[in-house]
Amino acid sequence: MAARCVAARCVRPSAAASLANLPRRSALFAAAMGLGASRSPSPRALAAAAQAAEDDPVASILLDPKFPESWPYGADAFARYDEAPDGSFYTEPRFVTHIDDRAIEALSDYYAASFPPVAEKPALLDLCSSWISHYPKDYNPSNLDSVVGLGMNEDELQRNGALTSFVVKDLNEDPVLPFDDNSFDVVTNAVSVDYLTRPLEVFREMHRVLKPGGTAIMSFSNRCFPTKAIAVWTQTGDPDHIWIVGSYFHYAGGFEKPQAKEITKRAGMLQRGGDPMYVVFARKQLS
């Protein structure tokens, strides 16, 4: 299992300069409350923002994210402690899960509620795929014609029983997706968005291969391989990560407004809580 992604661990010191334009956690919530405006927000706006934050503090981060006019990240934001080729890192298969069982359950439940019905035979693309995609059991080659995985290790992808086909490709080396325009109803990326060094290009490619009205779902926890995660990720916390992924959708263009949701399985009477789990998602605009 991947280690917990601890802020400021395994990051080049120079990367801090690239974070100057990125709102920190306090600024994020200030923006959600309308406190970054040049004039004071009205009592009604404050009350509405406060209620939204209380109802779902994660979703509120992207209600009014106040993204800058232009791409706010410098090249150092995507530096990594280990800059060796990713192909070398992923040469050996890792038949392990990178989040705990409760987090896997949470993600599978979310997919079940979010994917088009199996009867509609949706075409699915799992980016940064591995030996398991966490898809609901009904979404498999017996019921669907196109469940494609794109990942880094052939042995892992061959083991993935959810896939009808797969492609071995390093998106940090070449972010172009080898698929036709308007090919997929859903694109997923599970706990790997933090490794993308060219996210803007990848998100534009996701938009290209999605069908109009199709959905891209990015999920993540607080675990990662810290030497391979990008600097802007390891130097920030979970609320910032939601803002960061939302900004990728925003600057890629062609998506409806991104939304966020926490799907963590909380502790119950007889069950412990799972790793924190979040999704940031957006639909491709119809026109």
C-alpha cells in the first residue's frame, strides 16, 4: 500500500516558488465564504455560504473556487523528488491495493451510483489503470463491450478482469490518448491524478475522447508514493487537492463546472472508518 501523502515531504525546495499563486487552505475557505472579494459580502451571501459549507464542506470548495484568470502553476509545481523515468519505477508489477478495503468499497459504491446503467452498455476508460479498477461487479466484459484500461504495467493490466482491452502507455511522457474523439461515456482515474506531470494536456485529452455529456471522475485519498507525486500535491492538504483537481477541469475547458464530494466510509458500531476518499468530477459540455 502507498504511504500517506504528508505535506512538504520529499519535495524539491525550489518547488515552493510555484505555489505562490495557489490559494492555501485558509484562502480556499475564505474564497468559498466570499471573503476574497473587494467589498464585504452581504449577510445573505455569508449565510448561504456558511450553510453550504456546513452541509458539505468538501463540495463547497468548488462552489466558488475563484480560479485565477490564467494557469496558476509553474513548471516546478510538477517536479518530483524522483525524476527518474516512470517506466523504470513501474517495471515490476505491484499486485497490492493502494487504499484500504473501506475506501475501495466507497469508490465502488460511488461508481455504481454514477455510471450509466449496464443496460445502456456504456463505454468506460480507466486511466492510470492497474490490476484492479474498483468498478462495480456488473461492469465487466460479460455485460459491456468496451472497458479499456490504460496503465504502466502490462502484467498488472492483464490481471484486471474488468477490462475488455488495455494499452500500456506513460502519460507523463506522451499525454495523447490513443483513442478516437467521442469514444467513452465515462473516464475514471483512481488515486493517480497526483502523479500526472502534464495534467492540463491529459485533461484536454479526456475531454476529447469523452462523448458529449460524458463524465470524468477523478478519485484520490491521502496516500501516494511521495517520491513520484508532484510537488504541488505533496506540499498541500486534502482541501487544496480538491481545488487543484477542480482547476485542471476548469483550465482544460469544455467541461461543465467541476464538482467535489467526500465519499469516505465513516466508522460504525462494528466497522472502522476507511481511508479518506474524495471525488472531483465534471461532465463534458453538450456543445
